[in-house]
Amino acid sequence: MTQATSTATAGSPTRDRLLDAAAELFYREGVGVGVEALCRVAGVSKRSMYQLFDSKDSVLAASLERSAPAYLAFLLPPDDDDRAPRDRILHVFERLEEMAARPDYRGCPFVAVTAELKAPDHPASLVARRCKDELTAFFRREAEHGGAGDPELLARQLTVTFDGSGVRAVMQGQGLDGLALATATALLTGAGMDDTAPRTPETSG
Amino acid sequence: MTQATSTATAGSPTRDRLLDAAAELFYREGVGVGVEALCRVAGVSKRSMYQLFDSKDSVLAASLERSAPAYLAFLLPPDDDDRAPRDRILHVFERLEEMAARPDYRGCPFVAVTAELKAPDHPASLVARRCKDELTAFFRREAEHGGAGDPELLARQLTVTFDGSGVRAVMQGQGLDGLALATATALLTGAGMDDTAPRTPETSG
């Protein structure tokens, strides 16, 4: 449990409602949204909020933490998926293309919060970094299974592609039209994970 | 001349001082910085500011516009550089690696403003998009001269790499250690612009 959530009662309905509203509101309007507006939208009194969290910063960090599992579950293929590592990686980019085409897409929520806070040591920036590292770790595992030449490098390159594509969709105000998928595919092929690459047996991984 | 600058007297010393302070302050602390703080740091009265600009939004857009030429000049190689297109493209990523290693790096200023505003039609978002498109146009020209298979696609992929690398440096709170260069190199090679690719003569471009 992180510092951000340690002061809150995990799992209370009020807490969940506050954090869900916070995640949506901060994503849509930015981390500058005030406590008044947040509590109004969440239907929670300020008194209740401060009984659960010591500050808005703690609410922000806990809201990211709470939204992360669903976001990652949407992006990543299921564990028991039997597709090749290359296809499991491309699944993430297919999901990204899908999200980025939505008119309310404002980029990866972890990137957005970090960019807005401009404070690498803010509790929410630390949550964001940890969640982003989970995506990179997924890429790395698949790259290893797929026999990539340098799995760590490829995993970082794919993360860069994921984040840069999200940024592009936001900056251009439109979907990616296959750009994220094409870029990930080029990097996979360059790393030796093309369609015909043999899958490295689990025992040697 | 854009809408953002049309209400201001271009080139006045007060205007320049205000915009330089604004660019630095918004980059360091975010677009939420208030007019009071901005005028205090710039050493400009609010009255003077409002004589030059109709709103803080206009100051923000004009400050990005004013800072763009120096930023792009830092990133891009000189026009009369006689290196191969591949090396001219990699020059941009060498500059990025250099910037991203600085402790005060907060990502590409155009990306940062767009991510913070969450409003694609904001005048500053439009300036940011136009400036980013200049970088993509540079990549595209060089990709054409270098004989890339699909110069437009490669240019977009390199822009994604540039922005995703900047995001990574911010999220990890540390330099890129060659990641941006390695990713750009992999994409250039994948697009047929490797070390030994012949330079397409200007006349056929």
C-alpha cells in the first residue's frame, strides 16, 4: 500500500465514489480542478473527503492508483491468451488505436498527470511511473518469450511508441489511423520478432 | 500573423520581456500560473499586459510562438549542413538526448502545453500543433532525400519517437541514455535509410 492510500479507508463506498469522480474529472479537466468542484461532482462533503484523505494531492494519487488496474486490463491481452508474443504486444497498440479515436481521448492518464504536475516526486507522479513501468514490464516479458535480440531495449522503445502515439493523437486532435500499430510493428521486426520468428520455449526464457 | 499576436505590438521591449518570462514560467510551473505571478516575474504591470494582450490565453499562445524559432533552431541541423539525411535526422535525436538529461527538463514545451490545456482548439494548442508539424515536415523532407520507402509514415514515426522519448524522460525523472537515438535509428533502418543507402539526387526528389 502506498503512502497516498495509507490514510484512507480502502473500499468504503464514499471513498470509491470520490476516487472514481476524481479520476474522471482530473483526466477531463486537469489536476488544477479544486476541492470544491471535486466534492460537488462526487457528491461527497469536504468534511468526508478530509476524513479520508489529508489533501487533494493524496486524492489525486489514490484516484490514479484505483483506476490503473482497469486501464491495464483494457490494454493488455489476457494471461491465458495463446497468441504469439508479437501478436500479444500488438494487441496493446490495437487498443491504443481504439482509445485514441474517441473524441474524449486526452492521452494516457499517467502521462497527462505527470506532464501537468511537473513534479517527479509528487505522490501521483510516483504512482504514474509505477503503472507505466507495468506496461514496460509486460512488453519486456513478451519480448523475451518472442526471442527479441535486446528485450529490455525493445520494451522501452515500445513504451516510447505508446506514449508518443498518445501525445500525437492529443496534439493533432484526431485518431492515429494505424500509426501506433505500424510503428510498433516496425520496431518488432527490427528486433527480430517478425511473423516467422520462432517462439522461444518457456524453459529457456 | 496569428490571432494570438495580432492584438499585440510585435517587437516592443515590454512585450518581449513579458513573453520570455511567460514561456519560462509556464514551462517550469504549468499553464495554471496566474496573471499576478506572471506580471511580477516579468516586471510588467497588469495594465501594460492588458494593453498588449486581451487575456492570459493570448499571452500563452504568443509566448509559445515567440519561443518556437529558437527551440527549432536548437533541434534542427543547419540548412547548409552537408551530412546525409539519416545523420541530419539523428542530429535532432542527439539534441533531444542532450536536453532530456538536464535536471530542469519538463518535456517538449509544445507537448506540455497541449497536455495541460486539454483543449485542442485553444490558441496555444494550435500554435503547439503548428510548431510540432514543422518538426514532422523536416523529418519528411530528409526522409524523401534519403530515399525512405514511405517518407510521410517515417516522418510521423520519428515524431512519435521524439515525443514519446520526451515523455519518458519526464516520467522516469532521468535522461534517456541513448534510447531516443536507438529508436530513431531502428526506424530509419527499417524504412531503408541505413548507413549505406544511396542519397536520392535532389532532381528526382
